[in-house]
Amino acid sequence: MRLDSTLINYKTTIKYIVDYDEPFVSIIEYMDKHSVNRVPVVHFERTVKQLTDKIKVIKDRQSVDAISKAYSIRNLKQHNFAIHDESNETITLTKFIEMFVRNMSEKMRVKPITDKRFKAHVSTLRQIIEESDDYLSKSTHEKVVFREFLQEFLSEVKQDFETNKRAISQHTDNLSKLLKASSEQQGTQRLIYTKIVELCERYVEPFFQFISQTEDKDGFIPTMVLLREFFAKQNMIDEEAEIGKFILNFASYTKDIHHVYNRINDYRRKGQQDLLVFNSFEKAFNQLSDIVMDMQDGLLVRNNLDNNPDFIAIYSQFDDAKIDNDKYGHVSFRYSELTEHFVNIEKDLLFFSKSKSKDDHSSLEIDLERLALDKEAAQELLSRNKNSKKLILAISKLIREHFSTFNCLNEPIDIIGKIHTVLAEHIKKYRPFFTLYAYTNIRKKLLVLEKEGKLMVRVGYDHRRSFEHDGIKYSYRPIFIQESK
Amino acid sequence: MTIKNIKLNLSATIYEELTKGRIINRNVYSTKLHTLIDNPLFLELRENLEDYVNQYLMSGHELMDQGEYFYLVYKKHENNSKQLIKTKIYSAIIVLVRCVTHLQSRLFDSLKNVNYGVDISELNDITLPEEYQLILEKAQHPSLVKAVEYLSEKNLLLKTNRNKYILSSSGLALIDEIKLKHSNASS
């Protein structure tokens, strides 16, 4: 058959896909990113255009045409590499080409297979076993179809198990390498942990559970044994041997997966714990933030969280927790001292208060009593002051009369003795300290006169004189004054 | 009641700690060993729990045994609608963990590990978003640093010799409670 001029043959197409895989890599990246199988034709054609534009610069026109033809949708459909859905203008890669491109590209190693696919295999296997009971009654043509189906099934199962083991191991290796290389501060570890938890929960854990159950009585391996027995009965030696090898390999396979599972599960546990805290505290924070925002309406009297019943009710610990003693002093404070102290303050306030309480008799009595006491003391002080004032005036008068001038003092006189004589003679209730008081009053005047040269004042350091009053002898150091010449 | 088994030097310290509103955790940080070690106060309480329960009961308090930590409740305040201590503790710990795991993008492990911990100087460098500041304000914490210091004063955080703070037994128990509360709410 001659090919259309817009088409190129299978081998050449494969060659160009191998050499220039960008359009298909882009399609698979789009599929993974959006978790879809169908990619818009526009997206695909744009990546092909980008590739040809790049090639134009470095290659001849013939190469550019060949690449365009290889990636034309018609050509891809022709070789069963892609399915074009004209209803919504999308393109889907066939399983073969998807796996082919994924395996070529280091960064997009084959995705692990979900456990649903393996469970489907188990289900199919059971149907096969049921159908095998009627094998002898089948026509020759039906027997051929059944055996063909069995071979395909077996091949598919083996391929899926192998692919899954490789994919899981590869992903685990990549993630653990990334985790070791990542910096804790940059927050990349959490992203990697998220990926690990996703890988583990989506693929590794269910698959591990699946293979763990394959050893059960109704599990995958015992059912496979039934199939092997069927092939043996039919003298299908190759198929019987094939299943035998599969069952033998399965033991080491389980071991390999178990190893991967244990390795990734450590990361998973750590990552899960971290994500659990992260997610829980995101919710707790948002809830608290909402509560606080609701408090912003200004209706609450005291707009603080400690008054907010919604927040208080959420958590269980620290209700009525002990407050620091320094602030409240429930244990060490003496209330009797405190009340006594306040009573005293109250008394003082009443004592100084101008307005008297008419209702409180006890406080009225205290008030009057205190006032009465004070009045008596004040009276005594007042009368004492009056007497003192009289006395001072009398002393001053006597000094003025007798000591205003110091003329005609040809001989030195003892001024202390002289004052004593005058005061004792004129003051009724004379006491010796009046003499001392009078002398200190005139002393300044004596010093001034001495300075002016009118008087000579001499302290009798080495003399002692005395006077007697009320039977008591008072000794003193005399001060002699004499008119200057 | 007999007190022959009570270590009086420890009981006096226990009294001081509890009546100051502080928590007594199972573990304390050892600066010499740079690790968490058994808290002698906690062991004393655990070994003579009945005596201590009675002691505080007689003075109008209740000694709360939370397994990994002890704290004191003042019975007179029971059924009080105001809960200053509780709201200050919970809000501070929620804001702190959110800040470390979200704003600083650190793993939760950094709050538990004695080799990591929360660094006050790093917290000072963070410009807190408005919602964080509003929560702190409503919880009567002047700043995030003050909130951390408050948690440390209450012994929910332990200060390491690297001048960083890590979660104590009571701090971890609170994290577990918050985690349980909000992971259950989502399921």
C-alpha cells in the first residue's frame, strides 16, 4: 500500500519521536498536571510548532517537514500512537506510546499503577477459573480464543506488577534523595513530605495491602495456582511453566515491595505527622481568627478573648487555672491586717471630713471625741504660748531698761551675773535658763559694739563663777565687758 | 495524712511553682546534657500524689493531674465566665505553631527537637499579618515575642541553652488536643 504524501512510515515516525520527543513529553506533562487523559489539540499543535521553529534554525527544511509529518495527527492515528476525538478537539495517547515516552524520559518515569487495576486482575482471574470448568465443553474455536485471552491476561498481569515495582522504587528513591538535599528553612521538605504521603497513600500502601493479601486462601497467588493446574490438565506446558515462574518470582517481589514500603513509610509517618499538625493548626488558626473578627463589632463591653464563651468552650484544659499569686495573693495575704488598715484610713477620713455623717453614730462619736481631745490640747498650747509671749516681752523690756547702753564701764563687769541679778529681781517665776535666753539676745549687740571699738568683750575661759537659785548652785563661764578707751 | 515520704525541699518548690500559676512537666531541659530529663518535682508529685492532692484541696485549690503535667486550679473561681489564663495560653500556642509552620515554613519537628526550637530574634524579624496581630491583641499579648515568653513563664515552652524555645510535655499535650479537635472536625 502506498502511503499518503502527508504520512510517513512507522519506523521513521518512531525514529523522529525518539529524536524529538518534546511534543509528547509536553502532552504527558499536561496529563499529569491536570490529571486527565485527553489533551487539547491546540496545546499539542502549539508544542509541535515550537519544536519546528527551533529546528528551522539548526536543520534543513527536509528535517522540519519530516518532523511535521511525524507529528501530524493523521500520521499518529495511522500508526495507532494517538486517538483523536473530533467532538471536543482532544488527543489521547495510546498506552503503548505513553509508556514508551515515559520510559524514555528520566523525569517522567512510569507512574505507579493503582490497586484498582490489580483488584480488577483478581476479579478477571476468578472469572477465568470459573470459565475454565467449562473448558472441555467449548468448541475448538472457543478454546483457541480462551487460551489467547489467558496468555494476554498473564502477560498483562506480569507487566503491571513489574511496572509498579519499578515505578514505586524509582519514585521513592527520587523523593528520598530530594528530601536529603532539601533545606528545612525553605519549606521544601513539607512539599516533599506531601508528595511522599501522596505516593504512599495512593499507590504504595494499597498495593502493599493487596500483595499482602495475595497469600490468603482466596488471594491472588492461590488462585494463580488453580490456573496453573488448569494449564497442566490441558497439557499447556509453556503456560504452566510461565505461571510457575510468576508464582516463584512473586515471593522475591513481595520482599522487594515490602522493603520499599518500610523505607517510604518512615518518611510517610514523619510527613503525615507534620501535615496533620500543619492542617489542624491552619483550621484552629482560622477558627480563632473568625472568632476575633466577630468580636470586632464593638457590641461587647470588654472585647477580649477571655470573655468570649465560644473560644473558651472549644478547648478543655486550663479552666480556672491558678493565677500568679503576686497579683492576687489568695494564699499569703492577711485579710485582718487589710481590714484594720482600711478602718484606720476611714477614721482619718472622718476626722478630717467637714461633712459629718448623721446616720453612722459610731463614727459620729469618734469624731466628737477626737475633736474634743484636740480642742483641749489646742487650748493648752494656746495659753502656754500666751504666757511665753508675756515672759519674752518682760525679759526684753528688762534688758532694754538695764542693758541698752554700756556707758561708764570703767571696770569690767560680768554680764551673765548681771543679767541673772536683774531678771531674778524682777521676774516672779524666774528660772536660770531665762538668763541664758537674755544673754543670747544681747550677744549680737555686744559683738557689733566690739567691732565698732566701743566695747571690749572678753570670755573668761579660765574662770568659773556661780549663782544660787532655789537652793541649787549654777556654775557658769563669765563674759566680761568693758568700755574701750 | 502522713508526710513522712514527702521531700520537704521539693514540696516547697512545688508549692512556689504551682501557686505562681506554673505548670510542672514530666521533663525539664538539662543545660549540661542538652537534652530533656526527668523533672524531680514531677516525680515527687507522682510518687506522693494523694498527699499533695489533699494539701491543695485544704487550701481551696485542686491539683490537676494531666498525666504528663500538673497544674493548679483555684476552686473559688470555678464557673467563672472569664478565663484569662486559658485564653492566653491557647491563643499563644495556636499563633506560635501557625507562625512557625506557615509563615516560617518550618516542620513541626523543629518545635520539638532540642537542636532546633523557636528563635526569638527570628520571630522579631517577621512582619506579622494583621490577623495574627489582632488575635494577639484580643488575647492581651503585647506581641508574639511576649506571647512566647508568657508560654515559657508558664512552662509550656522550655528555653534551651541555644537561647531557643522548645515545647514541653504540657505544650505537646496541648498540640495533641488541638490536632485531635481539628482533625476530627474535618472527618
